[in-house]
Amino acid sequence: MRYAKLGKVRFISHRDTARVWERALRRAGVPVASSEGFTPRPRVSFGLALPTGAESIAEYLDLELIEGADPAELEPLTERLTDVLPDGFTVLLTSTLEPGAGSLQDVVTSVTWELSPLAGAGACRVSTAADRLLSAAALPLERERKGERRVDDVRPLIVSLTTSADSVTMIAELTTVGRSLRPAELASLAFPGTEPGSWRVLRTHQWIEHDGVRREVLSLPAAVLAPTAEVGA
């Protein structure tokens, strides 16, 4: 399933999001298989964690149906699931997994983010900052790893970096292979000293590669419009 997470629910953590989904699947009557053992759990797996405070129109989860369930029954469930999810969650698309498909954690190679300044950064500065980052031979960033501080060159982690047509939004594709660059870290490089809460962070795409072809995990057809949320809502 591809779903959106917009508005105030952006402050729900990844773990709490999983709990929200488990309840919604039960309420909607989705025939999800369960694990074995003393405390069975629904067989639901989530993709890359969305940073708390970030929004997305490209979130994913995989679920395994009970034996004999018809995957086609999931199609009309998109609205039913949205109805039982908290405001801000919208189910956009469902699809049947191909046999042998890898986990979302393993197959996604890069992610596209949109970063829009809420205050303190004009359109000209966004465009200038993008040009500066792209032209840099190296981008040293101090980060913590296993309790130790170290400086990494994160320039190779930026696949592409552009600005929107009105030059007020930075659009960045960041690799997820190895230790990825978080959008908050990118914002700190673009505008040193910027507070994390001064940017709207929106995940718009997750990309995979199969047989040398790059594509989205699930592309939205023209008939499915991604929802929007008011900045700062």
C-alpha cells in the first residue's frame, strides 16, 4: 500500500504509526495473516522510517493476507481504511507484490524530498544554497555514530538537487544506500544554524532499481491525486 501522512499526524513516531495501522486494519476487516508463537502479530512490514515531524505522500507498507484471501478485495478497501485512520492518513494505492519481491527496507535506493522554508529564508537564498551545495567538491558534516563524533563527506549522498519553478522549494534526491543523509542534515548544510522546525519536509518519492531500470515503488496514476496539507497545519 502507498499512503500519505500529512498535517498534524507528522508528529506521530514511526513506532506509533505502526500501531495506528494495526488498529485500522482490524477495524476495516482486512484479512491479514499473523505470526506464530505466544504473542502473534499481524504480518505487516513498513518501509523506511519517516522522520518525526516530516510529511509524506509516498509512504509504504507490505502486508501478508491469510491463506485463501483474494488480493482483489483490497482495492475497494482504500476508502474504508482511510475512513478508520486518523485525519492526515490517506490510502492512495494498493498492489499485489510479485513473488520473491524484496523488503521495502532493502529495495529502496533513493528518496526524493521537498524542503520548503517556513520562515527566515527567501526564494533567492534557496536557489543560491542549492547551487552552492551542488558545486561543492565535498560537504563535510559532523555526525554521531555509536556514541562517537566523526566528520563524513556527505556530498556523494546527494543524487540530485533542484528548486521548484517558483524557487521557494528545494527538491533533493538522497541515496538510502549505506548511511543516508537526513533532510534535516541537508537543511543544516544549506542554511547553517537553521532550526529544524523552520522547514516543511515532505517525502514525495521512493525509488527502486530493477534490471537497471529506475522506478517508483508504486507510481500514482493520473486518476489518483496526492492529497495536500496546508504548510504549518
